[in-house]
Amino acid sequence: MSSEIVFRNARVVLRDRVLEGAAVRVKDGRIADIAEGGSAVGTDLDGEFLMPGFVELHTDNLEKHMSPRPGVHWPAEDAVMAHDAQIAAAGIVTVFDAVGLGDVFERSDRVENLERMHAALMATGAAGALRAEHLIHVRCEVTYPNVEALAKRMMDFPEVKLASIMDHTPGQRQFVDEGKLRLYYTKKYAMTDEAFREFVAERHHMHLNYAVANRRLLVDHAHRKGIALASHDDATLAHVDEAIRDRMQIAEFPTTPEAAAASHAAGLAVLVGGPNLVLGGSHSGNVAAVDLARTGHVDIVSSDYVPASILPAALKLARADIGIDLAAAVAKISYNPAHSVGLDDRGEIALGKRADLVRARIAGDLAQIREVWREGRRVV
């Protein structure tokens, strides 16, 4: 059965501009018409914003629902449903749930939850119970001994569309600052100083034994499967050169201005964290995302570990007086991430594209998601 919706009196955020008092017609889940002169019929949005549905490439949020406390394994399908509700309420219509293939600890919650997370995502999706569309981003820890076997199994699933190549060896990439490194691990994992020293020594041993070979195997397997690739926490020009040689599409969370600039110049889409933008800096002591934006080296904003950060982070960019207007800022959470992984049917309000839409009221510093549609069907 054919279906049609008309929205009128909206501030419609296109990829390159905002149309004031415009109307959008949706037919059978697609954008059928955009009228700059408005419309006499349809749902009156009272001058509020109509934006494209947001596209999230890297969120750890599901892991928090799977294990709300260390060692606690929540019922997996309930965890997925709660995560999905948060994602949709933030305006995210397409989400790449990050699942860990290996970790810095052999039997961490991330490792133990992998199979449960994947099975629950598939079950809830098949039941039609999810508001957002859930795809999978496999986080591949190159120092993990069994990561190759995990990757070969997981990358066979069609919903896996992105793989990031990670190396969390202490003293490089994310944690060059030894003080920040010590604070993070001793606080998060309740380590004593002696346990921390042993942990650092063990991680360096694992790096020497596994990192180079595993990286090559993971990259080659992702290319064979046609899965988009992201580098992670690049800090040096050597890291960027490695990402270029490996034909990666995305540079996730570069930790220095030099790495971000080189990645951007090489055509990698530079992804930064929404929490970094909202809070004004990195919790790891690395470069502030707004400083990368000032030099034109931010292409994508990810909510990372706080789903609700995604729209406020884009608004921070638009208000920072750095030459990024609202349309360009919203593109960094919609069109740009979709385009970077080949999802060219969504991410913008344009004729023929999916009617993934977000109605938002913005008043001062308040950004309120009012309604969300996925392919023309209201989900929030």
C-alpha cells in the first residue's frame, strides 16, 4: 500500500543550506519533493528544524548495556533494546555498533560478550523490534592472539560493514601521556601500581609478538570481504602512511594535529568524538576536536560513548565561529559518515533518498529531538 506524508513550515537542513519555511513530501519511505515555497497542507512543524537522520559509525554504547557493571552480563536482547531506544532518541537512524574482536585483557567483558551481542542484534532485528537500522563495526585489536580467527568468522556476516584496526599498546597512539594512561587503567580496572607495571610490560610483549602480522592479516581479509577500513588513534605521520598503504577510508580519533592534517590531505575522512567537542577536549589528553575543526580537518563526528552527544556536538561546531555553518555541521553527522562507507541512499534530504528524518527544536543551548522517522516510519 502506498503511503505519503507531508511536512510543512519547517527549517529544512539540506547538505549545503537551510531552507526556511519549506515543505518536504515523503512517499513510500523516500523523499519525493522539497518545496522551498512551503505547502498549504501537511503536518505543521512550527518552524522547527527538519534534519536528515544521523549516521553513527562508532559507538561503544551497546557494551555498556551488555555489562552495566564489571562482570555483570545483562540479558542480551534486553540490552540491545535499551541501547536502540537511546540511539533513536538521539536522532541516530543508522548505527554501526562497535563489537570488540579482542581486547587488552584476555577475558574482558568485551571479549565474553561478543557472541551474545551479535546474536541479540540479529534476533531483535529479525523480529522488527529495532527503531534504528543496526550495522556492525568490528574493532580489531592487533595485539590479541586470537583476533584473526575472530575476524574471519565475524567478517562473513553481511551486516559487518566497517572494521577498525586498533593497537592499544601503552605509550603510543591514544595514551602517549603516561600520567593519563596510569590514571585511566588504575581507575577503570582498580589496578595497584605493581599490577599496572605488569600490565604495561605484558602489553608490550604482546605487541612485539602479534601486532605486525595480525594487522596484515586483518587488513587483507577486510579487503577481500569488501569491508570499509578505519585506522584508529593515529598519532604520527608513520601511522598515517601505514593507513594510506592499507587503503583505509576513515581516520578515527587522530590524537595529534599532524596526524589529522595528513589523513585529511590523503583523502581519509577524519572522524572525531562528540564528547570531545561537547566537553572542549580529550579525556586522554590528546588534541581537542574543535582545534582540528578550526584547521578544516574534521569530516565526521561520532557520538562515541555518549549517544546524546551527537547533535550538541554538531551545534558546537556551527556556533564556534570557525566557518562551519549549520548545514555543514549536520552533514558531519549524516551525509559524510554515510558516504564514507558507501551508504549513498541516505544521510541527506534530497530527492529519491531514504526518508530518514529528525525533527529538532533548538533554543539557545537546548537541542531537543522531537520526532524521528526511519524510511518514512515514525520511530520516536
